[in-house]
Amino acid sequence: MHGFRRVTIDDIAKAIGKARSSLYYYYKTKEEILDAVMANEIKELMAAIVTAVKQAPTSEEKIKVFFQTKLKIILGKKGFFNALDEGMDSTELFGYQKIKMAVHQQIWEQETALLSQLIREEISRGEFTKQSQKDQEELIFVLHCSLRGLKREMVIRNDFGRITSSIRILIRSIMEGIKV
């Protein structure tokens, strides 16, 4: 697989079975195509998380499936994202880091909105203790960082067999602190 640097518009057109002129009708550069791909990846990720959360029967299960769904999808696409920066020089890597940070921020904001809604609903149902807005924001920050920490360690160790048990322990520990 080629990194983003070595992929041409012709390569992309060939991969999707379209003419190069068709791509240029919608996108001026391969960077615009990357933006569209990333937007679609975010949309699919969030749709999968929302679906999983809606199907979960309890407040604890909702947070647990939020974590599990996100980790499984992100880890399943690890090869794709790793391949993007293959062959980039330091200047290109710096530019790609900016893209990754923008994508990270978009995901963070959408996940924050979903977690905020989930927490508000569970508070109104009496499942979670009432919290100030500031405490809810801090809880969401802790949830985000915990999930990212788990993902980072699993990637570093290249060991994903503990996803379910690690999430179960983390969520149970957090729930003991916020459940009524």
C-alpha cells in the first residue's frame, strides 16, 4: 500500500472505478478527497456508536457499548490510518498532524455531545446522581481520556484481546462513583 504522498488522483480514480475527470468534478485536490473520506469515517463511527448506545438497556451498558464500539471500529481501521503517513517527509508529516488534530477535534466534539446527552438523560431518569454542569464536563473529559489511554496501550502492546474486560472494569469503577 502507498502512503498518501505517493497516491495520485489517477490511483484513487482507478481504485473506485471512476474516471479521473469524474473525481475532478467533485474534488480539486487529493487533499479534498482525504477530507471527504475523513468526514465519512467520522460519520460512520458516530452512527455506529449512536446505534449501539440506543440498543443498550442500562446506563452502564450504554457507556460500555460506547467505549467498545469506538475502540473496535478505530482499531479495525488502524491499518488504513497508519498507511496514510507512509513515506511522508517531516514537512508533510507536520501538515498531516494538523489534519489529524482537526479530525480528533471533530470526533471529540461529537462524542462530547453524545456523552452529554446520555448523562443528562440518565440524571433525569434518576440513574446518575445530579451533577453540576462543570462536573459533567469533567466526567466527560475523564471518559474521553480513559478511552484514549486504553486504546494507546493496546496499540503499543499490539494486544487487543483485553478490550471487553478492560472496558468492563473501567466502566464499573466509574459507575460506582456516579450511580445513585
